[in-house]
Amino acid sequence: MNMGQLFESQLGFIANHFGVKFAVPTFSNFSSEDLTEFTKMCGMEDLKFNVYN
């Protein structure tokens, strides 16, 4: 996975938690700090979790 795909999967996880959808343009100012802020709003310390196939 490249960094963009990781970013998208984390944002998708947060969107699923809130029950909303996000639309982030490719060259916007949305950063990893924004993801960290949303993660804390979800009540999580970070976005590390086990993935099962």
C-alpha cells in the first residue's frame, strides 16, 4: 500500500465510526494531524488495530 491508500483507509474507518462520508480533494490541506484529531473524537488513542482476512 502507498501512503495515499493508508490515508484513505484510515479516513474510511473514521467515517464509518461517525456514520458519515468524507470527500477530500487530492491536493487539499487535509493532514495527518486532522486524522489524529478525528481519531481522538472517536475515543481512540490511535488508529492501530488488527486486520483479519
